[in-house]
Amino acid sequence: MSYLEYSVKSTPSGPRKILYLNWPLTLLLISVAGVGFLMLYSVAGGSFTPWAEPQIKRFALGMAVMLCVAMVPIWFWRNMAAVAYGASIILLISVEFFGSVGMGAQRWIDLGFMRLQPSEVTKITMVMLLAAYYDWLPAKRTSRPLWVLLPVLFILLPTFLVLRQPDLGTSILLLAAGGGLMFLAGVHWAYFAAVIAAGVGLVTAVFRSRGTDWQLLKDYQYRRIDTFLDPASDPLGAGYHITQSKIALGSGGWTGRGFMQGTQSRLNFLPEKHTDFIFTTLAEEFGFVGGFSLLALYALIIVFCIVTALLTRDRFSSLVTLGIAITFFLFFAVNMSMVMGLAPVVGVPLPMVSYGGSAMLVLMGAFGIVQSAHIHRPR
Amino acid sequence: MRRNPRELSIMQRKTSRRALFVGGLQLAFAGGLAMRMRYLQVDQADQFRLLAEENRINIRLIPPARGKIFDRNGRTLAQNVPSYRIVIVREDAGDVDAVVANLSKLVDLDPEELNRALAEMKRSAPFLPITLADQVSWEDVSRIAVNAPALPGITPEVGLTRVYPRGSDFAHVVGYVGPVSDYDLSRIEDPEPVLRIPRFQIGKVGLEAKSEDLLRGKAGAKRVEVNATGRVMRELDRREGQPGADLQLSVDADLQGYVQARLGQESASAVVIDCETGDLRAISSSPTFDPNLFVRGISVADYRDLTENTYRPLASKSVQGTYPPGSTFKMITAMAALEEGLIGPDDTVYCPGHLEVADRRFHCWRRGGHGHVDLQNSLKQSCDVYYYDLALKVGIDKISAMARRFGLGVRHDLPMSAVARGLAPDKAWKQQVHKQDWLIGDTANASIGQGYMLASPLQLAVMSARLATGRAVVPRLIKSIDGVETPTGAGESLGLNENNLRQLRRAMYAVSNDRRGTAYGSRIIEDAFRMAGKTGTSQVRNITAAERAAGVINNRDLPWNRRDHALFVCFAPFDRPKYAVSVVVEHGGGGSTAAAPVARDVMLQALYGETPPLAAYPSKDRGRIKAQQERLERERPRYDTPESGRA
């Protein structure tokens, strides 16, 4: 189905489009961002500088970006998917040569007014490309090996480039989001079963071989894996952050220690309290009630995205919406698991809440595509 | 590419199914996160809350103010005065090297300490103060204050340090404090946390060390909130400690000062004890040293001077020095014989100048002998043969038992360092320590305070006080603790025959008042303050038969450390004893010439409470005494420090 087949006349046009926005989703995004402003204000010791104020400005910019993207018909974005993907791959390759390495591992290009992280952009453009690919691909070829291999390459190429940065968190996110999208597109489940089985087998083999003659990795590599998986075994090194994070969470209790009363974050026991570990501050100061509320807001965003995807009959729209929902889900799921000590510490920020420009702009752009799909859905 | 609408709708339904499945998975995962959050925040909240408090709350100790020490008249012997040290905070200083360079133009900095401080600075957090110089004078502090703009990050900090206003007079009594060393910590079982405060001072020697528990007090504590790097954010609360107890000593600081001055640079010691209460009015040892040097940290050169001095200034000779008591012991031998009823005061012994005991000849100090002597004559002239004879009749065990009743060979419990027990030997002791039988010759030696017999000046003073009163006077150094009087040392009656005591006292009176008495030259003329005493000259070498034949070498011709010790014990006034005094001059020669004059001067000073009138002295000595009084008046340090009102 090409865009010519849409009944264009039945979709809203001009400024009236704004009335057809997915308002619940918009309000949810504003609420989540609001939580972020509050927490950034708190971790700065009750000050809008240095974090809350720039974050508010960026969110305003993000809202503008989302609305602009939403106004553009969804088929334009589908046609742009390959171009966008290609552009982000070029950017990824160029940061390899020209980029600067930030605090963590992500590489960025300084655009003057902001730092562009190509790996953030790639998360969305890859989802767009895969959605467009399955929109284009005749249904009966979906599970044919050759046509399965192609999207796998689309996924592995950016994953590999990001891993070289080296940004483990983002590459895992890319891999998971891409795989998720392929599953949603209807690729036969046996492929996934095979990949999962192979992965489990490989991991088992690696661990089983430890200490035997055919050991697959070097000893120091095993030790690195050990601390990665169980930071508590190194309480003053890698485990320090995760221990402090759990203490902050736990000391929050039911209702928390009160706004700006969190001792763990205020006294700097928490690492990266304005970025990756901002959820711990929330949970410390507002307790289980606060933490659960944010989790519920995130879950509602996912729910509204899925509803949007199910309402549309356009394949690209539904796939891209679901893909963005998965990406968004992976963001907060990995981040929260990390701060709660369920997952190893990989640098993944809390979406819409953590301080950071390009991640927020890219996400708002992505939600713009979701809005566009909602506005321009075939009626 | 044309699409098959039917196939497409099948695919869309599949996508919808899978979307619901994936959505379900996502919500399930979110549910799992919520469960985990509940587990951490609700089930384990108390534990994590505790950990968070442990993180942020640090307990800092507030060192207690050490108790002060006063003399019996409220004069300060040890006090705490503010002391200044210069600290630098790296993050405030900015360019540390430039600031330190500026500082060294104003204040003399010890390069060694400076290097240590700079090294410490590199290791510690930038906000922690590092000490650049300790014990800085007020002038230096004001110079720094004036130049503060050029010295960012430099602040003078005030602390308390121990000062002994009477300096060397009380070095052996009060002792001194110093910073806690690793050795100190290793000796104390379960040391209090306050001891780990850097630069915290504890008593090292003397009363400061022995009464540490009283003087130290209880540390206060403040709870402070710290951040992850240890910087103090605010004080949460504060519990004040309890300052140490103030101690008042029985010692009279002015008398002590006089005694120290009178002993001068002689290697000697003197003890003045109050016969009525056991109060130690003076307890001196010379030469002495300035304890303030140790508080500040004594230099290696100064310390070597003290340790290598033959006269052992660091030793507290009055309590830890033990000497053969010599003839001052004769009262004990006599008392033992009198109590046993083996002799009467008027029974005489013939002294030919020596006595054969078990094939060995024991000499009297007078070669020609004293002829027939009774108790009074024997003591007055210090005849040795008389006492050999008594001792052989009484036996060593009874003599030593009597010695112990008079406080010899027993440890007096004083809060001073290394209080010696001395030795009153008996047969069992020799068997146990030397694995030898007691010989009859040992008894003869012991009877005149030689041989194994050892006593400290303190014990000799106690012995004199007990002779003077007939009571078991116990020495007392601490008069009151925080204003609460401690029990006096008046003591119970010794249960001795009063008549025997009277006979002995009368004999001692003769020693210093009879024309033929050995201490006649050191008598007191003032009738109200007549003194009874006994000289002692104890050998530190054996006189061989050959030397005796050739004529005993005069003390003056011997090297210092081979000369006899000079001793004197006394009490006065004779009829109502107030003070007992003992003086030991190490290797001073004869007791009557080296020790008795000192004891007499000290006794008069104590009795008058000020410089005694010349009328108390024999008229032919007055010129010499006047010159001596004037010299001491000149040499004695004047203390015009503000005195405490405490009495």
C-alpha cells in the first residue's frame, strides 16, 4: 500500500491537525518531563541551575520538534526512512574520526548549540528503516531467510559501530529494539527461538569452560565479567555506586524522605545523580509512592503507543509506533533495573527525566512520528 | 510493488497479536520492577535507612579539658593554656607553594615539618586542614592575622596545651604529658576513642600518668553530617564532655621550691612529711629538668643532655631511688630489741672498735671503739658494735618485721612514677631470691642498714614520722579531688611500747642536741623547734682489710660514684612533732656534714613557713647561713603567675 492508496481527503489538514494530536500521550510526556524538572531542581540543591533550566528549555524545543514532526504526513517519514538511516550511519562513522568522547563512552559532534550523539539518533532511524522495510516487503517473504538476513544486517551495522565507541548500553538497546521490531513484523518465531537458544548455549559454554582445558576466555576476562554481573563483589570499586544507589532507594521507604531531603543524593553519595541515577533520587525523596508513580506514567506511555499502533491500519505507522514504544521501554527498563541492582551498570539514562539534550530531542522527535501516525491514520 | 490486501491484513492481525504479546511482556516487566521497588523500599526500608544514616553521620569527639593541678595553697602547678598552630586548607589556598613561601617570610617554619605537611596534603582531601606549624607564639599568630589577605587558606587554630608554671620544681612529682604514642596505645587494653585524636595529650610520667583517669575527663561528641568525600556539611547535635578532675596536692609549692633550690645541682633528694596528716609537704629530687620541654617535644640534644648526665636528672630519686639506709636504720634495730625485751635502755655493750662474728671481723666506724655504750650513747655517737650485738640477739626476721612496721621495704601507694618498694630482707627472702642460707654476717650488716637493706628517701621520711608519732603515718600526695578532701594519712597507732619510743626519741634528740652527737653541728637553737634526728653514712664499696690497715681512704679522694651516700632523718619540734624530714645526698660523704645541714634548713623553712630567722641557728654559723639565704633568695625563681583562688 503506497501513500497514494491513503484516503487523503479523510485525514485532517492544515492547522486543524493540532486538534487530532494524541493528547493523552502528549500530557503523559509533559508529566514525565515535569518529574524530571523537579528532580533536577532537587539534585542541584534547590536550584534551577545548572540542570533544571537548560532541561526546561530543551523540553520546550523538544515539544516544538514533536509538533513539527507530527504535522508532516507519516508517509513522508516512511519515504525518508532509508535516507535518515543512511545519514545516521554516516554520522556514526564520522564520529569515529572527528567525534569527542564524553564523560561516559558516547561520542558526540559539537554542533555549537548542542552536542549531537549519532548513536541516539540511530536508535530511531533504525526503527524507521525496519518499519519501512517491512511495509515494503511482501508479506509472504517476511520469513524467507534472505529477507530475514537483510534487516539483521541493518541492525548489526549500527550496533557494531556503537559498540566500537564503546557504548555497550546503546548497542544492547539497538539490538533488542531491532529484534523486537522484527518479531512484531511477523518474522517466524523459530528464528528467534534459534537465536535465543544459540545465545544461551554460547553463554553456557563460556561459563562452563571456565577452569577447564578448553577455557574460551582468558582469566582476567572472566573476572571482568564477574564484577560486571555482580558489582557487590567489589564494594568499593564497581559495586560502590550500585550499593549507594540501593541504599538511597531503600531509605526512601513508603513515602520518601521529603522533597530535597534525600541525604544520599544531597551529600553526593550517589553517582551521576542528575543523569543515570536520577531515579534513585526520586525514589529516595518520594519513596515507593513516587517511584511507582513514575513507573506507572511510563507504562501508560507504552500502553497509549500500543493503542495508537493497533488503531491504525497503515503497516508502517503501526510498526514504527511499536518500535518507538519498545525503544522507550528498553530505556527505562534497563535504567531502572540498573539502579535497583537487577542489571549491571551500563550507561543508559532515564528517558525524558535524566539531564541530557540530544536524547530528549531525539525522543521527542520520535514521539512526533508517533503523533504523525496518529493524526494521519487512514480513516 | 503491488500488495495483496488479504495477505496484508493477515500480517496486520499477526502484528497486532504480537504487539499485544510484547505489550504484555513490557507491562509484566514493569510489574516486576514495581515488585523490586516494593521489596527495597518497603520490606528492607529500615535496613537501608540505617545504612544511609551511617553514611552521612560521622561522630567527632570533643577532647575534654584536662584537670588542673594545684598545690595545697591553691597555687597552680599544671594548667591548660591556649596554644596556636597554623593550618592550611588546600582548596582555599589555591597556589599552595606561593602561600607557603609568603608564610615562611613571616614565621620560621621547620623545613622537616613543612615537608611532612606538604606530603600529607597531597594524600588528603583538599578541604581538610593540614598543620604547618605547631606551638606557635602569639606574636606569630598576630603577624599572620595582619597579613591574612596575602595568605589565603591559612588560619591559626587554637587548642589547649599543658603548661607547668612551676617548671622544674615539680618535674618529678607532677611529671608531664605528651601526645599519645603507638606504644601507649599498645599498652592500654581497649583504648578510649579519644586517645586516637591527633595530638591528644596524656600523662607520660609522674602524677600526670598515674592519675590519668582522674585528670583526663570524659570526651564529648558531636554528630556531624558529612558528604561522600567526608566534608562536614553541618553539625547535627553535640554532647559536651566532662572536664577532668582538678587535683590539689598536699605539697606546698613554696617549700618545694625552696627545697629544690637548697639541693641545688647536688645529686640528692629530700622529703618533708607532715607527722599529723601524712601530707607530703615537699618531695624533691635534684638535679631536675623542665617538664615544659617535654610537652613541646624535647629536642634530641636536650634529651641527650638529660639521659647522659651522671646525676640522672630524669630519676625521681625521692621515691624511686633506693639506698642502704646506713645508720638511720639503727632506730629500727634498737626498737626490735627493745620490743622483744632483750635489752633495757640503760644496758651497756662494750665496743672495742670491732666485733668478731662467725670468724669475720665487723668494724665500728671509730677504730678505737666507743667503750661501754648504752642506747642513748650508741645512737648519739652512732656506735656500730652496739647494734651488731643487738641484732645477733634479736635475729634478722624480727628486725625486718619491725622495719616493715615503720614503712621500710613496703611500697607506699603514691601516684608517682616507679615508687620503689625498697627491701627489708629476711631469711625467707634470701632463700627465695638468692637460693642461699641467711648468714649471721648478713644480720650484722643489716643491723646498721647495710648489706641487703634498701630504703627510699620517702620511706625514711615515713619511718621518721612514725617514730615521732608512734602511729602508722601514711604519706598522702593528693589532698583533694575536685574539692573533695581525700582521707588523711594520720594512721592508727603502731601498738609499740610508748616508753621504748620515748627512749628512742630522746636518743635521737641527743644526736642533734648533745655536744657529742653526730648532728650537733646542725642543731636548731630555737627552743620551740628543737629537732631530733639521726645521721647515716652508707658505704657503696667494701673496705678491704688491707685498706683498713693502711688507713681508710677519705671520701674526698675517691671518685664521685665510689663515695659514701650521706643521709639524715629527723623530726621537729621534739616535744610536739610537726614535720619529719629525710635527706639523701648521693655520694655526698658523711651524713653529718652533707645531709644534716640540708635537713635542718629544710626543717626550719617548713616550720616557719618562710625564711627562718638567723636566731634559730647556732651563733657561729649565722654569718654563713645569712650568705646562703641571700644566695638562695637570689637564685630561686620568682613566680608571679596569677594564682588560682582555690585553696
